[in-house]
Amino acid sequence: MTARDLVPEPLNPLGIDGVEFIEFVTGRPQALGGVLQRLGFAPIARHRSREVVLYRQGAMNLIVNAEPGGADPSATFVSAVAFRVRDAAYAMRHSLDAGAWEVPRRAAAMELNIPGILGSGESAIYFVDRYKDFSIYDVDFVPLPGTDSNPPALAGLHYFGLVQAVGAFRSSEWVDFYRQMLGFRQLTEADFVGILPKGTLLQSPCGRFYLQLIEPPEGAEDIHWDDGLVRIGLGTPDVLEAMRVLRERGVVFIDEGALHPGEKGALTQVYLGSVTFELVASRFAAG
Amino acid sequence: MDFDSVALDTSAMAGPLEVRLGAAMASGFRQVVVSAADLVSHPRGVDEAVALVRHSGVRVQALRQLQDYEGLSGPLHQYKVNIAKGLLNLCRAVGAPLLLVTASTVAEASDDAEHVARDLAKLATLAVPKGIDIAYQAQPGSRVAADVVSAEACVNAADRANLGMAIDTGHLFTGDGGLDALDRCYADRLFLVGLSDTIAMRAGDAASPAAGERTQDYVRVFPGDGSSAEALLELIRRLRVIGFHGGFCLNAANADHAQLPAAFVAEQARDSLHWLLARLRHIDLPRRRTPRPSLPKG
């Protein structure tokens, strides 16, 4: 790594280079694992000392954290996203200077010293800079015997984005947050993708990951609406082919009301009371 | 403008927190502004105080207050950032969607407006994951934000969606520029207007022949009881014209109210609000935010 490499680009202050992993917290790891395997993720390693399993599909790493201690032991939710950055220490300093809250290290799934900041709800945003010639999972995880550590992606699936629920009238401040903290930029409605083109769409500075901010719908004051990461978007170059493959594996897509699966995208049914995935037409390769 | 949209600042009343909350509710108020000091100094501890407010049935409009935060450097800055974090957590716990911040008056605070704006932006960013708005209020004695115009300049320079202004009308009509100052503001980021009137009162020894040497001072009273009544009404009318959609709170903390029963002061506040509403019946001021009733996780 040269000194030049350490100088962040102006439009990508942290040198974000995609997503290293997304983490679920769950009190029902077996049930969630079943859903993930239907979606093409394979368990490949288990944490050395904790109730944590690493799933992988193509370039996607997904951590299922079943460590006890959450406020609601039966809940399953997206608890963290880890971005690949040029220099994690720099990313952390930059974030703290800008007004981030450092997440408590002991709450993290990884024992490796991965810096992270508080995101939406109780979720975390981690910074990982060792992903090219070193696997962060080698430190904390033991490979599961007899498994392929690099299971291929089904239908070119790859991480496309996350959907975040925000409070009423609070999208603008989250736009500020992601713009200042991570260098995301807000897209216009003309750039919207998927089958749920609403809310506010942000694109990562590397151009390969999106955040969709959704406020509670008007007239829904009685709906319980917690801030947090509510859905993972999976990109695929061919949504219809991906649907066909996933349906064969038992994945059910919603096809009712205004939601119709098609070339632009598809939404799975809700699993475990709160877990859904969205397929989105995406030109990026599975990596 | 209606009764339910106006909060009563509990610092205008004396007595234990539960007595003040009860007095506010008995007088018809459904929103209050609470002081962080009142929560943490509660005899049964801060958790009990938070539960007391949460279960009282009143909504907390704002928590007061972070002071002497911005414009500092080195360890002092870091110390104040930690204080701010503590208050933001308290906002979250008690269900206050707004943290009131008064401008720094300490000698160590920088007079560099860019420095102040940078610190305010940082505070606003800290507040985002907690779902809190920041309302910055001018303070006499501040080197950068002693009046509403300069405070607004700092807020605009920081440019964060959850950062706005708070106006204290008691200060606006005595130590600041009154309606003219408001007219010089864009006021598009006005989150909170603290409504109080004042009566001029000279401090010092009344028997002294050197009356001219006494300093001019003011006693803060509820709207309608002071000498700026018409100006206050005009201010609210002008807020309507410029599209204000923040919140109002009544605050008349003074030495007399501090030695009167909370119920008596709350009734004074109720009468004051009725006085305002009777004169502003046609004024419709929408709310900026929907309330945030959900309890924090964890």
C-alpha cells in the first residue's frame, strides 16, 4: 500500500469498495438458516466461541448472529452492514469527527478488531480494510467440514442494497448522515429501480450499493414503525431467471395488490415474521 | 394554533417533578418541556424520573438543555461531545424529539463562525441515529450567536436537516432586536418558539439615591402579563405568514413562581394560553413533526 493509496478520493472519502458482509441477529438461527439456504446461501464456517455462523453465496458474506442478549430473544433483524474501505482506522476517525457513535466492541459478532459506528435503529456500520489478501473470517471462524467455502451465486445474485425504515419526515437527516459520513449521494426518481420505487434512494460512492429510505405511509399513524434496516436487496442480471431458480428451491414471491414480480424485481414473502428479500435487476456481476 | 400544540415548560414551576407534571396536566397541557437536571436529580433516580414522565400521559416536546457546547477545542470539545451524547440518550429515553442548545458564552469558545457551524453539524449528526432534532438558541454573552440573526447564520452554515433554531421571545423583546430581528431571519429552520413576556424591573437598592446606576433587568412572565403583549401577538402572526411549523412552549421561570404552588403557576399558564388563543383564533400553525411515541429499544 502506497501513501497515495491512503489519500481518499474527494467523492469517496472513505474509499468504499462494496460490502464485506451483512449481519442478522436472530433468536431462531436454524429457521433463518433454512430461509438463507433456500435463497442460495450456504453455511461455510462457525465462530470459534460464539453462536455465530458465516453463510456465503458468490461474493456475498452473511453472518447469522444468535448470541443471546438481545432485547427481544425471538426477533430476527438485519443488525449490521460492513463496508470495504481503504483504511478502516481512517474511516473510523473520519466518522467520529463527523459525529458518529462508536459501537461497543463487545456487542459485535467478530472478535477481530473491526471498527464500527451506530447506524439506524440499533444496527451497526462496520469498516473493513483487509479483504483483498486476507480474510477477516480466518481469525474468528472455523470452516465447516465438507463444505465448499466458495459456493457459487445463483443467477448472478449479489448484494444490491438495503432498505431502511426511517421516522416520518426524517429522510432528509439520514441523507445528510450518509452523505457526510460515507459519501453516499442521493439519486433522483428517474434513477429508481426495483418494484418498490418509493422513498429516497442513495448510492454508495463506489456505485455498487444502494440505500433506500422509507418513511411510514401517510395516514398510517397507528402503524408501529421502528427505525432500522428492514430488507436486503439482492441484485441479479436476470430477475425472471433468478425467480425461477429460487422458486424451485421453495422461495415464495409476493404477487398480490400492487406487488407483481417481473423483470424489474420481486419481493419474497415475509419469513420469521420480519425477514424479506427483494430481487432487483442489476447489471453488476456476482463478483 | 390550538391548546394541545403548546407545551408548558416545567421549569416555570416549583416542586417535585411529579407535582409539576400533575399541575401541567390538571391545567390542560398535553405537552411539556422538561429539564435534564430535573430528571437526573429526581430522588428516586433518573430511571424512575424517565418512567414517571413516560407514564404521565404528557408528551415531551423538548429537553433542556445543552449549554456551552460549540466553539471549544481539544479536551474541552471532547468533554462537551460526551455531555451532548448523554443528553441525547436522555432525550431518547424520555421521548423528547428535540434537544434545546443554548449558544456558548464561555471565554474559551471560539468566535470563529465556521468552527461553531462545524460543531453544530457534528451535534446534529450525533442526533440522527437517536431520532432527535437540535434547536439552537441565541444567548446574550455569546461571541458568535448573541442574537437570533447570528444564531441563524450558524445554523444555516451547518446545514443539517435536523438542526434548527429556537427563539426565546423574552430575550427577543429585551436583549435582541424584537420583530425587526425576526424579519431579518429566513426562519425556515425555526423548530421551537419559547413564549414569554417581560416586565422591566430595576435591580439594586431602591433606597439608593443613585437610581440611575441601577441596571435594567426584566422579570419573565407569561404572555399577556407583560409589556410586549401586542408584539408577541404580532410575532405569532408573522410566523404564520412565513410558514412556521415548529412548536410553541410557555415559559415564565422567575423568582416569584419558584415560591408558588405548581398548580397556581400552571393555572396562570393556562389563562395565558387562553388569552393568546382568543386573539389568535384564526391562526393555523401546522406541526413540523409527528410525535415519536415509541419506546426506545433495549
